[in-house]
Amino acid sequence: MFLVLAYNNFSGDIPRKYGNMPRLQALDLSFNRLTGSIPASFGKLTSLLWLMLANNSLSGEIPREIGNCSSLLWLNVANNQLSGGFHPELTKMGSNPFPTFEVNRRTMDNTISGSGECLVMRRWIPAEFPPFIFGLESLTKRSCRTLWNHVLKGKCIFPVCPTGSIVGPLDVSGYLQLSGNKLSGEVKANISQMKKLSMLHLGFNEFEGKLPIEIGLLPLAFLNLTRNKFSGQIPKEIGNIYNLQNLDLSSNNFSGNFPTSLNDLSAMIS
């Protein structure tokens, strides 16, 4: 279920055969020296919850087949050399993780083998970004094991959940980290289908064109579009993202009036 090979000196291509593990829920190959493309065979991993490929030298496009990964809530391919566009098919990833959670609820007890590793958790859950800020540094091995048990069964673990929180309740908080690549083209309106995203980081790429107003339909707490080529007006609909705590639109080509609706983002911390 878990294949964690991060922080090594692995090089060469990612084996296509990794796509032949239907029970795989977490694949972490980050911080290596991997080259070549992301295998399209990953699209067969319908139980995959995490895919961590950050900080390698991967190139080519993000395969459209990744959109078939219906459980994939957490994707991090930051700091590679990926190119091409954000294909519409990719917005289907993570659309229905609940069959995977249900399998885990039926088959897992409260002690999951290997789940007590807090260092792995710190890499997979980006504690520096809302809504993932909940004190990972203070966790013990025992509490990490309990936290993994909740995550793998689809239970809410983030501070967006407690009653009285400034952020509304979400059962699942997904993220998409594409920053630090060479991705280009426009972001289409169908990105609004990614209803479980709380963090979207597209910074340090070459995206262009107008930002779709449909981005205001996402339950985001973190939105970073810095250092791209977005143009036109900043959509006033961003002001509808009442969960938003962190917004970075710097170093683009936006023009027109600054939308007053952004004054309604009462949860903003930066």
C-alpha cells in the first residue's frame, strides 16, 4: 500500500510497472534525481491517495491519465521540468476517494503498520500551508499513528473542522502543487470541478491568459499564482472564497480595477 523511496539518489526513468499495483495508496519518489516523464500507467492506480514526485528532474507533460486516479487527493510535482498545459482531464483526479477510504475502514485496525512515522507525515502534509497548519512538530509517534488512522479512513483531521473555526468544515482537504515547472497555457473553467481542493499552488510556471471566474467556486484556503503570465482582470469571484487565508497573485500581468470583493476575505492571514 505504501512505497516510500524519497531522499535518495535514484536516477533514470520511473518504471512503468509501478502502475501495476492496484492496492497502492501512497507513492513517494520525491527528492531524487529522476528524469524522463511521468508514466501514463499511473492512471491505473485508482486507490492512490498520495503521489509525491517533487524535486526531481522530470520532464514532459503531466499525463492526462492521472485524471483517472479517482482517489488522488494529494499531488505534488513541484520543482521539476514539466511542460505542457493543465489538461481538462486532470480536474477529475480525486473526484471520488471514498471507495478507498471505505476499504480502509473495513480492513484496518487502529494501528497501521508503518504509519507512526512522523517524518513522512511532515513531508506529505504541508504543515506550512493553511489549512494544514496544526502543529506537526509537537506530534509523538503514538499521535502520528492515530492521525494516519484518521487520514486513511477519510476522517477530518484539519483545523477547518472544529466548531467555531474561522474556516468552514471540510471532510477532506486536498492539494495540488505544480509550482516550479515550465507548465504553460490557460487554466480552463473546469478547474471548478476540483471541489476537494483546499490548496492550489501554480506559482513559478508559464501559465497565461485570463484567470477563469470559476476559480471562485473552489473551497480554497491557499491560492498561489505568483510568477506566471496571467492577464486581464482579477476575477471578483475570488472574493467568494470565504475560506481563503493566503493569496499570492504577484508578478503576473493582471490589469484593470482591483476587485473590492477581496475586502470580504475575512479569514486572510497573508
